[in-house]
Amino acid sequence: MIFRAVEDADLIQRAAKGNVEAYNLLVSRWEKRVYNYLLRITGNREDALDLTQDVFLKAYQNLRKLTDRARFGAWLFRIAHNEAYSMFRRRRPEADVEELEPRGAETGITVGGSSVFPMELSLTVAGALGRLSADQREAVVLKIYQGFKFEEMAEILDCPVSTVKSRLYAALDLLKAELAPLETRGV
Amino acid sequence: MTCSPFDLRDFLLRELTAAEQRQVEDHVEVCAACRQDLDRLRLTRTALSSLADEEIPQRIAFVSDPVFELSPWRRALAALWSSGSRLVFAGAAMLSVALVVSPILRPKPVSPAPVLTISDAEIRQRVEAGVSRAVTDIESQYRARTEQLVKDIEQRDRQERRLLQASYEDDLDRANRKAQNSLRDGYGDSQ
């Protein structure tokens, strides 16, 4: 008997033909990442869970439209991004796009209970992330926490790579000033 | 602002080529300012990693229900629409059918109605006839109206004459009665 790791592409192909078990396996591989991404941009566990379910349902319904299976991750996060912004828009239909996401003070970003870092540091980081603009925070989440390439981030956010890079680097400068100030270097 | 040959943030995120990475490594060994900046970036990244991912509170799973499954026919239709090449083929097939069927179903051209030929003299004659007919109509209308007006005036004149005559007769009658009374009164006095 030969054991072989089943690739996402195989699961996508089978799921696209209506194999629900293959799709469930695919979901189990991605649900935690999608949930944490949505949690960090919505700041609410209940919203993040509801949106995650919607994302995977929508992905299943549109799986046949996915031409490049190697880009499943970016495609899935693009759906997640759109779902989150649709929710923001439903709740605040009169607001501009920049104002759609919750303000920093409302962003109760989770602090990991099992983290090896002190709770104070996690709270400081959560606060610093919360003070970024919505676009900057999302760029940090996609790059630092989700590890996407700039091209994938551009696909997810539907904007040029230069814009994505500019947002991320501006965010990194702000976070550096707050989390690693000059006077505390070497800590 | 640093003097590093490449952006230290690109270096931190491993966005540089191997050769570029090495150049930055060599540079930060000799440049204290860039080394300090890179240390701060690394510290920032380490601090960010203190936020651990959460477990999803509820696992997501889908169940297969035949009610929601697409029928083979609809699945084939969906597959056709979702495939670019198949769609192009279907479009080409429809175009071919249209090209074959179109000449058969196209309505035959209808020949235009014959143009009537008519001479200038005839046109002039018809116009003159029409004009004289219109003039006759108008003249007869005026004549009838004039006759009616004359009749009305004559009738009104007769009425006025009758009224004047009646009034004159009344006046005359009244004067006669007055004269008779005067004569009778004068005769009495003379007696």
C-alpha cells in the first residue's frame, strides 16, 4: 500500500464534481486560517464564524469557476474579503469604504491563551494593530499572519501590488515605532 | 531612512533574491544604524507573532443531500457554461445554424408599388378643378349667408314699421279724442 498526501488540487477537482467528502477535507485544511483572518479584520468571533461558513458555502457553489487550482488559497481569501466587506456595508450602508471596518478601539483582537508570550505583550500588539487603518491592518494580517505573497495579496484585495506593499510597509513603520521604540532597543 | 542597498523591510519579509539578501547581511554587519533598524523590525515581527491563532469554535462540514444535488442535465448545462472553450464551441455552432437557417426563413423581398405616371397638364387641370370647386363652395356659402342676413334685416324693418305705425295711430287717436272733448266743452260754454 502506498500512502500519498492528497493535494488541495485533487480535493478541489473531486469537490468540483460534487464529492462533498473531498470538500469537507478541504474545508478542514483551511477553516482555521479563514476564521482567524476574518476574526482579525472583524474583531468579533460570532461574525468571524458566520462569515467563515458563508465563505465555504460560496466557495463550494463557485468551485467550478476556479480555473487555476494552484491559486485556491488566494481565491478563497478573496471570497472571505468580499464577504466581510459585504457585511460591513450591510451594517453601515451610508459609510464610505474606508470607514466600513470597525475602529481600532472596537477591534477586540484575540490574545492567544496558549501563547508563550506574556499577556501584556499580546494586549499591546492587539492595541497597536487596532490603531492601524483597516487597509493597513488587513495587509499585515495577510502577510505576517497568513504568509501570502504580494501578488496573492493584490488578488485578494483587488488592487495593485504597489498599493499592497505601500500599505504593509506604512503599517510596519507604525508598528515598529510602537512595539520597538528607539529607547527600548535591545529589549 | 537607512543606507542599506535594499529595503530592510523587503529583507525582513524575504522578498529579495539570495544575492540581494547577502548584500544586506554584509551591509548590516558594518552599519550600526541599519543594524539597529533591522533589529527593531525583527522585534516588531516577533511581537506580532505573540498573537496566536484561535481554534475555530465550531467545525464546518457539509452534508450531501440529493434534494440539493444538480440533476445530470443541469450539471451538464452548468459545466457547459463554466467552460470557456465549450462556450465558444456552442457559440460557433449556434452561429453556423443561424447562417444556414437565416436564408430559408428570411422573408422574400416585396416588389415596390408601381409608380403612377401623370402629365403636367393633367395635374394643372386637376388643381384648377379642385380650386374652382372650392371657390364655388365658398361662394355658395357666402350667398346663403347674405340672403339670410337680408331676410333678417327686412323682417326687423317690418317689425319696426309696424311698431311705429301702431304708435302713430295711438297718438292720432289720442289727439282726436282730445279735440272732440275741447269742441264739446266749447259748445257747452257758448250755450
